[in-house]
Amino acid sequence: MKRPSSRLIRYTRAWTLGPDDVIEEEITLDRGGTPVPATIVRPRRMRGPLPSWVVLHGITRPGRAHQQLVRFTRSVASAGLAAIVPDVPEWRELEMAPYLTAPTVRAAIDGLRDTGLAQGDRLGLVGFSFGAPHAVASLGDPVVRDDIAGVCGFGGYCSIEHTIRFMMSGRHEWQNKEYTLRPDPYGRWIVAANYLTRIPGREDAGDVADALRALAKLAGDVGEASWSPVYDPEIRRLRASIAEDRRSLFDLFARVSSEDARRHRGAAPRAAGSPREEERMALGEALALAARTRDPSIDPTDAFGTVEGEVHILHGRRDHLIPFTEALRLDQVVERARSRLTVTRLFGHSAQERLELGALADIPGFSKALHDVLTLV
């Protein structure tokens, strides 16, 4: 990139200092007969038609009101683009429902076009977290692919098995090199809430699954990191509400902050091979199998093989929810697409990292990635 584009300059200024004059409008979309709300964000002084983006949130209680997503869309609008952010109510209720991606994107495209705001035949598509891999997979879905110019995924996963393995143990690998990082417990709470009772022999563990869903909802509503001591009283209360013979199962997913930190202090391999660690790993494998059995598209690896077009993959190097190795894996499997991968120390999963001196070296590469994304449409 010889010099920053005007879009990148305006985006960066808005991200850093706050948005320029933008307007947010609420509309209702028709998602296959289900009305769902959406937010349109656009520059106040430019009424359109404008180059436009559909933006998907992840499995998160705030949904389209997530602080970082709102900051992103306002910065996009400040750069002279329009964005529509459809609500996925099921994802806000922490249901892992990947099959809703295509109908949601279809409804958002149609809704934005009905306003007369969208410019050109195709729009860009951005997915965050859980929404990222399924946004990428939609490039191969005949329901929406002809209307999408390209996709950008922030913090997404590729393999549900590798991702759950990390969530349960903190271990992840790429090309025979293993890494460790303390995993954000929020991920395993949500996975267990959705699939624990689908594991043969665990059908009676509904009290554990319900407790973990309640804990994940609380974390999403409060907004503090999921390993914060603020949740310790609720973890203790929920554990006491579970049948005594299943409390040890609950402990595999949720521990008070001091115990969780102690387990991951000094890296996970120190505990590898212990009976409790082996039980945790086996449970992770069973959860991945249950997830694929109930929701085959939860692992979009096969769908990635049909993806053609432009794909931008951005991921935080110290992402505690979905490890950066998933971005490397995703970049490899979208063989028919023109993929561009950026792993950066500037961001974690959904928030800006505390800048360290070494991270400053990532600024040029990350700026280039943003430039490419912002000029995709």
C-alpha cells in the first residue's frame, strides 16, 4: 500500500477519536417469515446509494449492540460506507444455530436494497466470532453468494473439534507445533449449554447445561471478562443447585476465578496426562461429536471447499476464546478463494489489546488489511 486510502484515514480517525457525523436507523427485516430488527448505519451527509456491508454479530448477549461492533460500524459509516446489522435473536440467546446465517444475510441484503441505499449489484459481508466462519461459508451458498462481493471474518473458527479442544484445555496446534493460552471459559460454557445433554450418557445433565447457560448469559449481560472474580458468587450458587453427583461435571467447565487461574498458571501441558485432564479432553471430543451430529453445519470445513471469491481473515494473536491457529487453518482450507490472512497482536477476540512495544510492528500489516477490506466494495 503506497499511501493510505481516504476511507482508511476516515475509518482510523473515527475508530480512534469517535465517529464523524453518522446516523443510525432501525428497520424490521423479513427472515423467511420471521420479523427481526436491524440497524442501518450511514454517513448523515451522504444519503446514497453507497457501497454497503452486511455485518453479522456472534454468539453474544448484546448482539448488534456489542460495544466493539457498534464502534466498527460507526467507523465504517464515517469512512463513507453504509452498513446493516441484522439481529439474530437466537444467537443472542446463546443458541449455536449456524443454519440461520444464510436467511439472515438474505434478509439483510433485501432490506437494505429496499431502502435504496445499497450501491451496485453486490455487497460486502463481515462476520464476527461465531458469525465469521459462517459468513465465509455463505460465499458458497446459492441463497446469497451472487449478491456478495467478498467476506471479511474477524476472530472466527475453522474446526469445531480443534476449537473445543482449546476451550477445554488451552492447547492448540498448527503444523505439529503446540501452543498454550488460558482459554476464556465463556466458550466452553456456551458449547456445553448447547450440546452437553446430546452426549450419550449425559442426557440427564440438564441441570449442568442450564447452569452454564445462565452463567454465560450473566457474563454477556455484565460484560466483565468471564474469568473475573465478579462471577464467583454465582458460580458457587449454581454449583450448589446441581445434583451432587453431577457437580464434578460442572467443575470441568466452571470454577471460581482463583481455581481457574491456578489451573492454567504456567501453561496447560503441566496437567496433561492427569486423570482429570484426560476426562476433560474426552468430554471435549464428545461435545464436538454431539455438535456435528445435531448441527452438521456447525463445522463449516466442507462448505469452505466450495467458497470462491475474496476472503479476508483477521485474527488476534492472543485470542483467548478462539485461538489464532484457527485463522491459519481457515486460510488453508479456502483453496478456491482469494484469501488474505492477517494475524495481529493489536487485537484480542473482540476488543483492543493492551499495546506492547512489539505489537507496534503489526500496525503496517493491519493497516494494509483494513485498507483492503474497506475498498472491497
